[in-house]
Amino acid sequence: MSSANYRALLRTPGAAAFFLPASLGRVGVAMTNLSVVWLVHSHTGTFAAAGLVSGAFAVAEALGAPQLARLVDRLGQTRVLPPALFAHAAAVTVLVSLVAADAPDALLILGGGLVGASVPQLGAMSAARWAALLRTDRAAELPTAFALESLSNAVGYLVGPTLVSAVAAAGHPVLGTVLAASLSVVGGLVLAAQRGSAPAPAGDSAAHAPQDRSLLRSEVFLLMGLNLAIGVFFGAMQVSVTAFGVEHGAPSAAAPIFALSNCGGLLAGWLYGLRRWRVPPPVQLPAVTGALMLGTLLLLTVGSPFGLGLVVLLTGATIPPLLALFSVLTESTVHQAVLTRAFSWLGSASAAGSAGAAAVSGWAIDTLGARGGFAVTATAAAAMTVQSIVGLRLLRSRRGR
């Protein structure tokens, strides 16, 4: 099996010119929250303060991303992105200055919120460009394009946190924060400069959308529920795998297990995007969520780090295809005038699920051990499967364009 499908996509005029800088910027975005944790901890000496600032960052990003996306849909990427990137650079500068000045925690929390609220949503903008580029004459290639987006996201979250941790651990937390912001801003500016592939702005019609352009639709709520559940899965897995390693006297096992999961996901995502699937995406969705549910149920039976690694390889392999399917179904469900906003709201739902899962799974682990945390992941996967089955007819029969 070759990578001809991906090469054909990237040879499309204008495609590589927006996809590559967006991918570079994603690495910076993936670094940002962790870089804030390292920055605050290095100067305060406490993870409590770092956690509060990181929490403010996450909440502000979840709330701010859809508002930025609303402006992008209304005014266009090329008009909104440059000032948004300037605001992000300014927010990072403010936070670094506050840390250097030994500002009180309340101001650090405010600074973290400013950074989170201004994070550029490059993934949503890149996905919207693929939709604009392919939907007219090459709609059959959209699943491959969104699989490529999923791979870019996975690479960003594999490389970014590793890079910022290495820089910060070497004693340069400020450099890690500046590097994260620099990659985001540079990638975003190059993306904004690619005017030819940018979706046409919707103007005032996006702000006062008629019913067919509204996001208040049952299909969108279904997709938000799916993204909320996968966020719960992500958040619970991070805590539960770590707790499992501690329980079995191998706390260092978590890192290679996560790496194995990421590598399995990259391979599965690559293979998924290479194939032109005859089965429609709404029908694929229950199959993939069912596979994830099976994997999470197996998590409840493992008894060693090696066994956990094998099962996590299975669960990790389902994630990139799921993320690609979410994008395909979103693009086919909502009007193009509100597509960027829809992608951002789904990302916010996932972030909210991940944040809530960290607390819930922590309680479950304290009560029942690591298997309690894995029970949270299994519940999330079961919820996705049920939603996929119940919403099958809805997703197959209705379209937003």
C-alpha cells in the first residue's frame, strides 16, 4: 500500500502551502499549556500554582476558541488571524513578565487565561481549508484529507510536549514558552498569507445565520456529545495508565506505554486515510467506537504493564480514524459559513470532557485503584458507541449544506 492518496492531496495547488505551516503551528499550540506549567512551576516552586494557571488556560481556550472561530467564519482567516496571533504573542509576553516579576498567583492565573483565550485555532482553520478546496469536485477525498489532519494533530501532540519538556528540564522554561509561541505565530502568519486557499468569509450572514446555518441542531449536539466523551477518554487514560504503573511498581512504564499508543495511532490513521471506504462515515462510526469500547473493556482485565501496553496499542489505533470521522461528519452536517466555528466547538467539548475526567478518574482511582480509572474510560467509550448507534439514522439522512 502506497501513500499516493496523500501525495495527490498535497500536490493539489495551494494545499501544501497551507497544510505545512498549519502543522508547524500545531506543534507550538501543543506545547503551550505544558510550557505554561513548566514556566510557573520553575518560578513558584509549586505545582499548585502551576495547576491553577494551567486550569485557567484550559477554561479560557475552551470558551475563547469558538468566539475566535465565529470571527473567522464571518470576516475570513486572512483578516482575523494576524491580529489574533499578535494578541497571543502579547499575552505570552505578559505572562512571562508576570512570572519574572514574581507576581501574585491571582495575576498569574489572569495571565494564563489571556494566553489560553488567544491560542490560534490552526487545526480548525486548516480543516476548513480542506473542505473549501475539495467539497465541490473532490468530496470523496475529504476523509483522506481529514485523516491527514488527524495525523498532523497526533504528531504535534507527540513532538510538542516532548520538545518543551526537554527544553524546560534543561533549565530553560522561559525559552520553552517563547519557542511554543514562536512556532504558533510563525506557522499562523504563513498560513494567513495563503489567501488563495482560504474559505470565503460569510460576512454578516454568519452572525445572523438562518436555520440551515445554525449550530443549534440535533446533529451538532450529537457530535458534541461524541467529542465530550472522547475527551473523557483522553483525560481518564492519562491518569489511569500512570496510576497502573505506580500500582505495579513501574511508574516509569507510563511514558513508553503512551509512546506505543501514539505510534499505533499514527500507523492506524495513516492506513485509514489511504483507503477509499465504500461504507459511509455514519456506518463506520459505530464500528470504530465499538472497537474502542472493546479495548477499554480489556483494560479492566490486564494484570501487567506489558499487557496494558498491548491493549493500549488497540485503543490508540482507533483514535485517529475517529477524529477523522468526526471531521467528515461535521463537514457534511453544518453549513460551510459556520464550519470553523463548528470545529472549534467540538474541540471545546473534547477539552471540557478531558478536564472533567481528570477529577472524576482521580476519585475513582483513589476508591477502586487503577481499574476504577479504566472503568471511566470504558464508560466514555460505551457512551460513544451508544450515541453512534442511536444517531446513525440522523447522520445518514440529514445534511447541512
